[in-house]
Amino acid sequence: LAMHYTSDTTTAFSSVTHICRDVNYGWIIRYMHANGASMFFICLYMHVGRGLYYGSYTFLETWNIGVILLLTVMATAFMGYVLPWGQMSFW
């Protein structure tokens, strides 16, 4: 997948089209990537919800490390998917 994608804003859409049409099973790779990322965040939110339900927030050190990890994951996703408007927004 990485061999076929170009991050240049002028050719990003063309490369995604190329992946979906010309690469073997490129269309399923695209959908699995998008749905896998969504499922990853759903699992993260369920994990936080489980911690809230069972009162794990009382373990302050562990809870704070988890909050830092969650914020780091969200910041990484923001930097990689939201900020480059002309790149992965086509994906």
C-alpha cells in the first residue's frame, strides 16, 4: 500500500484512485484501513468506559498514564489524518 500512495497534494487523489482500481484487492485494503481505524477508536472508548464503570479512576497513577496515552493517540491521529487536508482526507 505504501508503495502506491503519494503524499503530494496534487497527486494524492490520483494515487488513491490507482490503489482502488489497479492494485489487486486495493478497494478492500482501503475499506479495511478506514474501518479498522474507526474500530480501534471505538475499542479505546469502550476501554475508557469500562474503567469508568468499574471505578478504575481511583488508581490515579495508572489512570493518568492511560489518559496521557489516549491523548497521545488522539493527537497522532489528528496530526496524521486531519491536518494534511489534501492528503489522507482523500483516503
